[in-house]
Amino acid sequence: MNGGHLPPGFVAEGGELVIAGRRASDWAAHAGDTPLFVYDGARVAARIAAVRAALPDVSLHYAVKANPHRDLLAAVAALVDGLDVASEGELQMALAAGADPRHVSFAGPGKRDRELAAAIRAGITLNIESEGEFDRLARIGAELGVRPRAAIRVNPPFELKGAGMKMAGGARPFGVDAARVQSLLARFPQAGVAFEGFQIFAGSQNLSADAIVAAQSETLALAARLAEHAPGPVRSINIGGGFGLPYFGNDVPLDLAAVGAGLSALMSRCPPSIAGAEIIVELGRYLVGEAGVYLTRVVDVKSSAGQTFVVVDGGLHHQLAASGNFGTVIRRNYPIANASRFEAARTETVHVVGCLCTPLDRLGDGVDLPPTQPGDLIALFLAGAYGRTASPERFLGHPPPLELFAPARD
Ligand SMILES: *Cc1c(COP(=O)(O)O)cnc(C)c1O
């Protein structure tokens, strides 16, 4: 079965796939080697503009962990209202990308003391994941003589229905259970911690506008109830994101306009306890995923027991998610094409496998491609998020992939 939707707008020139205005072979020559990721800044900018148009009343943050590539991050930072980081390393990347520390927040269940200290010194918002973390934050702030700014990350008693990755509802390592938030709020003034607001993240990779709006509705209602016990005004509420991408064959792309309409309606009747708060939507994959293409060269084409294997120089060490080994239960194919013969009829059914010695290393399982030769370039689409950054790069000792960012041409 073939993968999901090729993002719209990919065309051929001289029979070859064109990415960000250049042929695939040009990019490979420019990089000097394969495999490589190409990130199209124009696609990123267009997606951010579309989200802003559909969700005009909220602030837009980018979750750095989706793709922290330096040039991409700098381009994104200039177009969104803030960045969300998950480690001190990402914090440094966010600051280097030019983000305003007042609009950077840091979530993650295992923040070390030195990470808390770095965040306090930088003046960013800490999203508190537990009472113990709150105590450490207060102590380190006192030691540094700097008042920390903190929001409470709430583990809500509901989940984003149908999310590809469940991160809320029931027992979770993320956030403070909603039932425990009131007593934690009461401790802010004495602890010398400035109260910023709430972060409530109900799930990820969702393609249903109805489910997303339903979770947003519950999120705002929960925030409004908790806000009644807040030690001061609620400055911001990060309501998460969860906007998914159509990676697989039967996926239907998210109806962004429907999400926008639903959220606008919710915002227009925001309860008074949170009426003054900045509402933040935090997105990772939705902003950058479709802007990336992974290009890998065919090394060998072989046959075994009547099946054809197209062996490439890349693999799951760069694209774990496309191999089906990153948070998916059933292995399904990402959209894939022969970039060197982009317009040729897909007359053969083959397995595209990576160069690692493990049966897990499959980039395309029974996919239709044109007759393919060693030397051809294979393109894996939707490679802009959780690609290199979420893959076991050291596994088997191959070199890292190359990465190229094509700035938006205006
Ligand atoms: C990972 C993460 C995100 C981004 O998820 P995407 O599916 O890439 O949009 C947003 N918020 C939090 C808290 C996260 O951990």
C-alpha cells in the first residue's frame, strides 16, 4: 500500500522531482553526498501564514523538538510568537535563533537543577510538571536571587480523542494532575515564584477538527476553573496543539478552517476568570513536517523469493518515524517517490529498505514505484518533523544525514 498524501505542489522538471525550486539531483550535488534532508522555507512560511489566517485570535508557538535545525529554527522564530523547548540544549538553540525569552517556555518531566537554573537566568517561563519540581525551582530561584516565572502544566482528566500519541488523561509522567493544582497554586506567593498561567496539552497527531475543538473546549473550561484559585492574573494559557499530518494512505488532511471556526467560537465566550489571558496554540509537526523531504540514493536493487528490494543509503537511523518505529503500532508507509523518475508510471511493487542490518529498516513496504535503478534518488515526504532529531543516528556507525534549508524567496 502506498503512503499518504504527497503534500500539494510538488512538480517535475526534466522528469525529476523539484524541491524548493531545484531538482532533486541539484540538491544532492549541492550537499555533496546523500542522504540529505531538504527543508523548504517557503512551505514553512506558507503553513504558518495559513494557521495565522485560520486562528487570528491566538498566539502561535513552535515546539522546537519537531525540528531544531538552526536555519529552519531562525526562520520559524521570526514568524511565530514564541518557542517551546524541552531541554537546556533546545533553550540555547531557541535563544540563538533570536527568540524573545519572554515568549519561550520550557516543558519536560525531567528538568535537572542546572536546566532550571539556566531557564531562570534566561528569564523564560518554566512549565512545572510536579510539586517536587516546583520546590526545586523555588530553591534555585532563591539561590540565584532571581524570581522564577512558572506556569503549571496540568495533566487534564480528559484526552484528545484519536490522537496518534496520547499524552494526557489518567496516570501520566507529564504535568500535575488537575485535582492537585489548587494546592500547588496556593504555594506560589510564599515560594517567591511568579505565576504565569497554565499549559494543558491533551495529545498530538490528530486529524479530526471536531476532536481538537472538543479538547480545546474542555481545556479552556478546566483552565477557567483552575484560574479561580490562581494567586494572580492568568497571563497565558498554552492549550497545546495536536494538529496532525496525513502521513498514511487513508488519512484525510485536517480541516484547519473548522478548527479555526471552533476555536473562535470558544474564545468569544471565554469565562471571565481567563478573559485577559493570552491563549497560545503550540504546534510542531503541523508547521514544518510537510516542508521536509528526505532524499536517499539507491545502492542496490535485488530480488529475493520473487520480491524486489530497493536498497538505499539512508534508513531508520535518519528517519525512524518513516520506518514505522516511532510511536506507531502498525507499520504504514509515508508518501514515497522515485525523485529521479518522478513522472514515470509506477508499474512495480517493491520494498524500499535502508542500509542497516535489521528487518526494522523499511522505508517503504510494498510500494508502487517506476522501474528503479541504482543511482536513482528516492524521496520520502513529510520528513520535516521528527526526522533526524528523533532518530538513532549513531546506530551502526553511518555518517549523519546532511541537512539543507532553502530560505523562502520573497
Ligand atoms: C511535542 C509537543 C508538542 C508538539 O507536538 P506536535 O505533534 O509536533 O505538534 C506540543 N506541545 C508539547 C507539550 C509537546 O510535548
